[in-house]
Amino acid sequence: MVGAQEEPGLLRRRQNNCARARTDLGEEAMDDKKVTDHIDELAREEHELFERESHGTANDADRVRLQRIQVMLDQCWDLLRQRQARRAAGLDPEEAQLRDEKTVEGYTG
């Protein structure tokens, strides 16, 4: 569980597992299932934090965490789409790379 029950240091240690998608420098590759599983995990946590906010029980740490989760979800969805596009184009999906927050949050429809 996150938020009020979680110590601040633990919040900082939680990292975006989608970041492990890069295969250079010997980092672990992440397949589509791992990405979608992580998206599901983040979405569950996001829903929990939305619930807290709607009940008036969210604190500042919850709100910060919610903002971070929303960015991580955007990054993971972007990574998954890159992998799918690379595969459809006959390219190696393992070469898809996690894009930074500024990039994924700067997309316009």
C-alpha cells in the first residue's frame, strides 16, 4: 500500500520498472507482458489514490505519488506502443527505449 502508510524513503525507492526496457549496458530486457503487467499494477495504485482523493483522505505524499504514477503510465504506454510499432515494421522491439517525462508529457494529439 502507498501513501499515508508508506514512509517517505520508500516512496523515493519505488522506481518505474518500465525503465528496465533498455538492453544496452547489460540491463534487463522487458517484454510486452512485463510492460502490461506493470501498467496494470500502476493503474491499480492510481485507482486507490483517486479513491483516497475522492474521500478526502489523500495527503500531500499521495498527491505527489499520483502525479508520478500518471507520468510512469504515460511512459509505459509509450514504450508498449513503440514495441508494437517496431514489431509491425519488422524491427526489433527490444530496441524500443523508455522516453523521458518531458517527451511523453509533451505529446499533442
